[in-house]
Amino acid sequence: MLLNIHNVSSEPITLIAGSTFLLGSWFGWDTIKTNTFCRFMECCDERHVPYDLNKLKLLFSHKIFGQPLVNELINILAAHKEALNDEIKKNKKALVISLHGWSGVGKNYATSMIAESLFEKGVQSKYVKIFMGKKDFDCTEVHKTQQKLIDDVKNIVKTCPTSLIIFDEIHELCPSILDAIKPMFDHHHMVDGIDFRNTIFIFISNIGGKEIAKHLLELYSQGIKRNEVDFHNFEPIIRRVAYSTGGFEKSATISQNLIDHFIPFLPLEQQHVEACALAEFRSHGVFHPTEEMMADALAVITYGPTEDQPIFANNGCKRFTKQIPYVIQKHKVKSEL
């Protein structure tokens, strides 16, 4: 009797397994997965990883100010995308980008827009991983930290070859940590059985910010306009400074030319921070701030690089995140009195 019960109860399971096998044979497992599991869970497919560069272009044009070189990121990503499914043009290594510049000039903002455009869930996607300088890396146990980094990156890319790995605050990272994953940046078909060639790595840091500002002033003095600068003008300067600073100090990522693009984020000028302020006001539903409100918002901005050259905003737009809600509340209270 027990044997008969066992046989009867196993029939539906056998039937389901058999049906799944037949469906898989007829339609292909990827098709079935897309129309079942992937309708409810995030998968590494075109729906969840749309790679929408038109969206990125629109976001940059509406939300990034004073950064003419940021559009180079779209060209860089477009070239990488073109090779994803092309056997002839296929990527020969992971795409490695390093963003440099003062605080508040849009590096993190631009990176979040990249994530938002490439992945349906943006930075919340399980295929996007953000590592933070001191927070995620223990410099007292370097070997253990390196091994954990290797495991974390491998586990993400194993589930989705087009993952986005972000390292923020590289200037606060201890040296030698990045070298642990150097093979993943290099020209290898596989690393421990995993293909990293379609993966994107982005480094973010303040490294070289002062040197970028200085070089920009030199270009201005030569009659070169802000929208005429080329990011290659800044690469030798950034590379030199980076190789002796923070997580890049004496790193093989630089000495072996594994970073594909060094992108400078230029220091912002008055018209750029004013545009930032207006955008922040709009995000809070204030579309026409008064002159007094704008003056209060801009009161926290100081200019440099020196008192004799008050050209660039020292902290970019960073302080507006808290300053503008305060200004809105302050003037709301005033109008109610």
C-alpha cells in the first residue's frame, strides 16, 4: 500500500518534470525562463539589463552641468555594448573607467545614471555592486580583504557577465587591494572559469582634482574654451598623481595600463552651480525660486582655487542636497508669518 501511494504521488512530479523537459526541447530554456521565472525575478537578460544609452544621454543632458566630457562616457559605453553580441568585434577585456575630480562635480551622480540606464533596477540591481573605500576594505588584514573582494566580484559576474562593479572613494582605499582582482581587468578569456570581458568596472575618486583644476586654468590661458577640452589632455596628469595616491598607489591597474579611460570631471563655475541649484529646487517642486531663495542657496558656495582666482566652486553642488530643502522651509515659514 505504501508503495502504491508513493508511486501515485510521484506521478504529477514526473509529469511536470517531463513537461518542462519537452517545453525546454521545443522552445529553449532561455525562452521558458524569460516567460516564467524572469517575469517575477531579476534576470541577466535584455529586459532587466536594457543597456539604454538613449536614456543615459537624456539624463546627462538634463541633470549633469558643466561637464562637456561626460558625453564621452556614452561613446565609451556604446563601443562596449556593440561588442557584446558581435563575434567579430567581441570585447577582449573588461571595460575599466576611472572618474576623477573635486567633490560635488557629478562623478557619483553620473555613475548612478549609468546604472539606471544599463539596469532596470539601477543601483538596486543585484548585478550592480558598489564598494566603498574604508567602509568595505579592512587594511589591517589585507590578504583576507583581498580574498573576500575576489570572491564577491566572481560571484556577481558569474550570475551576470554584464555586471557593473563600482569602487567609490578610491582615494581612501589602502594600496594593493585592487591588485587582487587585476586578472579580471586584463586580456584573459577566463579567470577561474568566469568570463569578465563584458563586465564594466568604474573607479571614483577625488584624486587629481587639484591638478585638473590647475590644468584647466592653463588651457583657459591658452584660449581654449571649456567645451573644447579633450579628456586625453588630462590623462597623463591624472595617471601620474593616481600612481602615488590611495588605492592606486603603485597599483598594477595603472602600471600595466589596465584602466581604459581616465575621465576628468572639471571644477564647476558660477553658472554651473546656479544651474545645479535650480535643478535641486525643481526636484522639490519649486520651479521659480525667488532671487532671495537663490541667494540663500548659493551662500554656502565658496570659490577658488585661491582668493585671487575665485573661479571654481570649491565643493561643486554637493552642499545643495541639504541646503536647498532648508531654504525652501525657511521661506515657507516666512510667507506664513
